[in-house]
Amino acid sequence: MASGGSVDLEDVPSLDLMTELLRRMKCASKPDKRLILIGPPGSGKGTQSPIIKDEYCLCHLATGDMLRAAVAAKTPLGVKAKEAMDKGELVSDDLVVGIIDEAIKKPSCQKGFILDGFPRTVVQAEKLDDMLTKQGTKIEKVLNFAIDDAVLEERITGRWIHPPSGRTYHTKYAPPKVPGIDDVSGEPLIQRKDDTAEVLKSRLEAFHRQTEPVIDYYNKKGVVSQLHAEKPPKEVTAEIQKSLS
């Protein structure tokens, strides 16, 4: 029976139980993998990470989400993180690594994890490596979503959305029938503030300045796989599977 907020298995539909059981049996034979995804905004990390997660039975660790979850759960580290955030300070690298340390001990991370959005600096990479070494593990592969800035600009600045429905268009790859108008409702499309060339330029400059040293750090360890992120998603998926095999 349920206790302490756990789920009563009698209340879980049989199909859901069987699906989860089959998933666990399939995952049992998968090799452990500890991965880092590095790439600028719009490089396709968000498209590929769910595919990798499902294929290799990994947990997906996005540091922003984990910080919010730790704060909401009022864990000791979450309380410290909230204190820093309330003061308008950045959460320290040690705290973030501590929250990752907590997260990877969960059953869902048993076969390994995908780290997305961390580490952003060499110091963070070193602290992460130290923590993993203490656990007797290490990062096996860093997937670098390499893509030319000009390709990214075309990809991102061409995006238009219809907010009420969430429908998305692209001036080159998936244009609306009438420019600036939603195909279904006839209402105007908008462009997100973050999808302009000016915003993208500053985000890319920050990305290159911060993360290129991180890629160099892992290159010296021989664990970086360069992906051709400008290719269609299915081809990038095939590249990833080849690099992880």
C-alpha cells in the first residue's frame, strides 16, 4: 500500500505497469552512458536529447530545472540555492554540482545521464569531474553540436509563431501560405523577442566565449564527438548513434 507520498501500485493501470516493466527489462541490457551536450541556441540539442534519453535509458539533467526542483522540494542544497537567488546572486558552482550529485543517485539515472546546459566554464567542468571521480565514474562522451553562426541565424531569425495555438512556421523551411498570417485562423504571426538577429548575436558571442574553452578541456581528454548540427535531424541522430556505439 501507499505510504509517505509513494504511489499505490493497485491504482496504476495494468497497461502502464506492463509498459514500465518492459521498459526496465529493455534498459537492463543497455550500457551505462554519462554524456554532456554542448551547442549554441538553435543547434538542435532540444530535438536530439529526448531521442538519446529514450534510446539509452538515461535521465536528462537540465541544471535550471534541477535548481527549481531542489528549491521547490526545500532540500538542504535547494534552501542554500534559494538564499543566493533571493539576494540576486548567482548560485555557486559547488551548489550546482551538489544538486547534480543528488540527482544522479535517483533510480531514473541508474543507466547514466545527459547533462544539458552544464558545465559552461572550465572550472565547472573540473568540479564536475572531481565529483564523478569520487563516485568512481566519469564523462564518457561530450557531444558538440557544431554549427556555423550564419546557418543558426537563418534557422532562428526565420521562426514565426501563432501564440494561441503554438503553431510554428519558418520563412524558408515551413512558410505560411500568406506571409505573416497563420494558415488555420488567418490571425497574424509574431516573432519571439529572442529570435531576432541582435539577441542571437549577443547570445552566440557569450556562448563562444564561455564554452569553447570547455570543449578544449574535454578534447584533451579525447571524449568530444563533433556533430554536423546543420544537417537534417535524422542525419544528426545517426551521427550521435554512431559516436555512442
